[in-house]
Amino acid sequence: MIDQADLVVVGGGIAGLTAANRAAELGAKVIVLEKGKDEHYLCNSRIATGVLNVAHTDPHFGPAVLRKAIELDTEGYATPALADLLADTAARSMEWLRSEGVHIVKVPIHNKSRWMLAPPREFSAGLDWKDRGADVALQTLGANFKRREGTLMLGTRGKKLLLDGKRCVGIVAEHRHSLDIEATCVLLADGGFQSNPDLVRRFISLRPEALTQRCAGTGQGDALIMAEEAGARLTDATAFYGHLLSRDSLTNPGLWPYPTMDTLAGGGVMINRSGRRFLDEGLGGIAHCNALARSDDPLAATLIIDNAIWESAGRAELVPPNPTMVTAGGTLIMAPNLGMLAAHLSIPATTLAATISEYNRAVMANEGKKLNPPRTPGRMFGESRSSGPRADVAPIATAPFYAIPLAAGISYTMGGIEIDAQARAIGRDGSPIPGLYAAGSCTGGIEGGRIGGYVGGYLKAVTLGLIAGETIGAACQRD
């Protein structure tokens, strides 16, 4: 039995280290359990791009603006108390990061300045995380935690919560052998369940193997499993954050996390194996990924574009597919006409021609919403619904024509442990479980819904971690 701690944190990502530092700053004795075995342990927080926003909106724009952006981008899905918390606390979370020595800079992205952890990553195909902003932020917070006399236990995995009646009083961990750790409070912050095929199959997709792991691969859902066993209530967990990728990303790691195909899809036509449209291309890449994952055949989608789209939208993203996808090994099928393109795809030429002809007539008449499924205007990568629709839908008409086989890339899950505005885990009876907290991507209630409404995972994790650390730290001071 390890000496009792005020707080045990499961997970050394941005949510866990934020909570650990804030609680320790307030005088709590804190232990962090991290299953990674070395000081540069992989996690989503370390390999993230490091953009800091709230529903694609500057965190300093004020609670009212942020609250509206959350409402629009989640279609009203976000729990009001958690949406209010994020809107009210986002700017303070940014200031807390700065006070910890985390460097934040403005970077021009799509002609708009956005806050990003420094130094910014080089926007290129594949992973580029070592000594970039997110990695440096975790290094900084890790050093601060050590300076505050916190204990970071590497190579240690949480296995089971210890309960005394309904109260959480510690955790069973595995570090070479099983050990019990007594704690006044336990915070679960292990980053979601996107890399656990059984949980993905249970909540998201019957074909988890058909989704590209656009993530660190470490989110195994330990927190969700432990919390559910301890009587915690789960939110809807059927949505995730991700982006459209080249289908070759399933076997070629150089094609994730970038380049993404979202902007291209927002300007083109997405067909299934029969050559017909099957979803609204204007919904955006996150919604597309969720729709593909829920389908019987997540690998059915192929994007059809023309040369005009390839030379415009194809060069518009952070890491432009034109030419990055091709140079990184992604498949781009080109043909001088739609008939030959259909032959390359092994679909009837008459079917593809009819699909594109019907689509072109509708968009030229500005009647895309009359199509089945409807076709709404697309948005550039990183644009909020509050930015309004874009009038960028054009016919597929300029040779040569291109086809890109697609895959859904899953980055992190949006649902999980239900929490309140103090980051307390909620039990099945609707009341908080004493001593149990959760933060980051293992929680639900802010993001998700029909379209996978996204509010920004990084700053959400910092905010929930900050609130959890302050709630627990204040309780320890009272005790």
C-alpha cells in the first residue's frame, strides 16, 4: 500500500497534468499514473497540432460569443452547464497555461490568426511532434509537477477503483505487480477509448478495423471501464472527432494525421461502391467520418473531383492534399473523362455519369438542397458553423477528373463518463460519486451528437483539468 495521496490522476496527458499541477499548486499531495514507460510517453496530447480554440473561435472573445459558437457547432447537443463552464473558463485556462511557462503564439491559418502551442508544428504529411508545441507543453507541465513535489509513476496502469460504499477511496494499479493506492480523490483522464476495438465496436462502429487510428494509439478506455464498473453513468458515446484521410492511411502512417481530405470533400462529390451519392458533402469532415463509421461499409466512400477543385480546394488545407497526398504515397486516380474514371473504379459508367449530371444540374441551379441526399454549401477546414455557409459549390466539369478512395480517421472519442461543472463523475442515480472526478476525452457531454459537434479537444481538456484541480485542491485545503 502506497502512502495516502490527496489526489491520484490516471493519465499524464494535458488534462491530467493540468489538474495535477493545479491541485499541487493549492497544496495537495498528488500522484499521476501514466502507462507510458519513458519521459516522452506517447499520448494524444503530445502528438496534437496544438490549436487552442473553442468551437473554432478565439478563446478571448468572451463567454457570450463562445457560448453561441458551442451551441451552433454542436447543434445544441452540449450540456448547458458544461457549455457555460467552457465558455466562462476558456480565457482563464489560456492564462493559466501561460503562467505555467507554456508558450502560445498566433499562427496564420487560412487567412485567420489562431492561437497555437509553440513552437508550431511544421505542416507536412505524417507525424511531426518531437519538440513541437504540444510536446513542449507536456514537458513544461511535467517539470512543474516535479518541482511541486508531485509523483509521476511511469509504466503504471489504473485497473480498478477502490470503493468504500459509494465513495471512491483509491485505485488498484499495475506497476510490475498489482498495488493499491489510497486517495481522497481520483481523477480519470486517460484520453478516451478510440484505440480499443471492443469499445469502438460497442459504441461507434461495427468495423473498427476499417477506421484509421489518427491518434497516438494509447486511448484504450481504461477510465471508462473502471468508472462504469464503479457505478458511473455514461453519456452518449457514439461520436468521435476525426478527419477524412486517404484510404492508404490504413497501412501508410505517412498519411496521417495530415493531409486531410475535408476541404476537398466539401467541394466535390462523395460516392459509394455503386457510384451514387450517399451523404451531404457540405456537412464537414467530422460529420463525414462519423457517418462512414456508423455505416455497414466504412470503406465505401470515394471522392470525385475535377481539375478545378484539385487546383483550388486541393491546395487550401493546413497540409494541402495537392501535392502532399500523392508525394506521401496516397492514391489519386486520374482520367480524361468520367467514363474512363468509372472504369478505373469498376463501376458502371452510366451510373457515375448520371450521378454527376444530376449533381451538376442542382448546384448550377442553386438547388442543392433538393438533391437526395441534400447538398449544402461546404466549409473550409477549421471554420465554424457560426461563420455562415460558403457559396463554393461548383459543378464537376473541368477535365481531367480525379477519384480519391477515402477512410475515416478517428482521433478521439467524444462521449464517455458523465460529469458535472465541477468535473465530478455522476453515478447512475444522478448524483456525484464522492471522491471520483473525470476530465478530458474520457468524458462526455460537451461534444458529439448527430454530426459529431466539435468544440476543440485541447482547450476543453485544459479547462476540465483546471476545474478538477481547483475543486480538489480547495477541498484539501478545507480538510
